[in-house]
Amino acid sequence: MAQYSDLFYTSHDGLTLYARDYGHKNSARTVICLPGLTRNSADFEELCAELADDFRLLAVDLRGRGRSAYDPNPLNYHPGTYVRDIDTLCRREALDSASFIGTSLGGLVSMMLADERPEFVERIVLNDIGPELDPAGVDRIRRYVSASTAPADWNEATALTRELHGAVLPNLSDDEWRMFTKRLYRAEAGSAPMLNYDEHIADLFSAAAEPATEAQRSAMWDLYSRLKNIPIFALRGEFSDILSARTLAEMGKCNAHFQTLEVPKRGHAPLLDEPGVMPAIRKFLEGV
């Protein structure tokens, strides 16, 4: 596995935030990896190991996740804040430009940052996310992220994780389930596993009980259409309940530089280590 260094930086409002820093700091090409709602930088381990010889990669823990500080004000757990945090990171590292790989929420943040700084964002990989979300998937995520879970040990944590996510990741081995769980939970020596994120990240998400309005959907499509000059590579799980095949087709009509790949036997969201996925991402990032 590729080595990384710890990168801590301070947000605009004083929180200490974290990213894994892979590859060479003086590399001509930087890739920033943004995880999903409850996930963290560890999700990109295999992908970063694959790309670290040719890119500098910053795999981020969004505030309230992993090794980043928890926000004392849960109202700050929304995409606009995350965009500002990532912009702060990029400016702190004096980056001239970067490409982005965003899973789910991380993809939304990538698109929003690209809308604010289109001259900065070179390319975007969207992992099972687009400008319109399927309400069925949103409801499923809302239910599990709002549930209180307190497993007694790692075996129980793994069983619970498998129960919650087995339908979208149907062919993982026992070892892969343990790895997936280790990235979702943390544990101090001698203590029971705890979810590796602030439970309050769900507050605003859970409060949004109603499906997106037509105005909200239109605003996101307008934002996406403004990215028409940025190459976008969208991955979709074969039976995703977040990114529909219809939405994916519409995304291609808005962007002449659009590419896509369906990941077999995956729902929301692919893990990015499936056969053929990492070579396809590399090829896209290299502009081939």
C-alpha cells in the first residue's frame, strides 16, 4: 500500500481538518478525493496507491469525519461549508489547478466548487452522483444514517454493516466486509467500535424530509450545465438507487466531454477497486 503523510489545515472558522497526502508534492498534477456522506479518506486507499506514482493525491476527511474536527454547530454540516473547506485546502497548498474524484456527497461538492472556480478544476470523476438524486436512494440513506448503532465488538459491527449495505454491495468477501467496516468505524484500545463520524452530520439531512422541489432540481441542473467545458467521467453502479440511468443519459447531453462507465453488481456507490475501474479513472485523468 502506498505511503502517505498527514496533512492538517485550519478552516476559515478555526476547525482543524485533515487529509491524506499521497504521491509527490511537486507533481505537475494534483487529484483531490472527496468521500461520501458517512465515509472518509480511507475509502480511497487502493485508488491512491494505484495513482501515487504519477499524481499528488489529497484524500480528504470532511469536517465531522475521520481525523477532521467535529463542528460544534451542526448547521455547518452542509455542502456549502464543505466547498469552502476544500477551497481553503487548495489555497493553503498553493495549487494552481486540480482534478477531483467525488463519491456521492463528494461529487456534489466537486461540482459546486467547479461552478465557483471553473478555471481551477481540470477534470471531475463523479462516483454514482449527478445533479438529480433518485428519491428512493435518498430515503434509504436517510434511514440508515439517522439510526443509532452501538455494536459491542468488531464482529457485531461487521454484521451490522453487512445488513445495512449488503444489497448494494452483494458480492464482497468476508475480508472485504471487515475492511469496509474498519473504514466506517473507529475504536480506541479496549473500547467498542464507534462510527467514525459525528452523528450530527445527519441532522440537516434528516430534516429534509420532503423530496427535492422542481426549483431545487432545476438549480442543480443549471449548475451542472455551467460545467459544460470541464471533462466529466461519471461512474454508475449497475443498480444504483441514487443516480438513475435517465439522469446519467441527460448528463451526457449537457457536456461534450462527458464519459461514463457502469460498474456491474454495484449499487450506491462503487468502491472504485472493482475490475477495470482504476485503469479507466487513470486514463481519464491523463486525458487519454
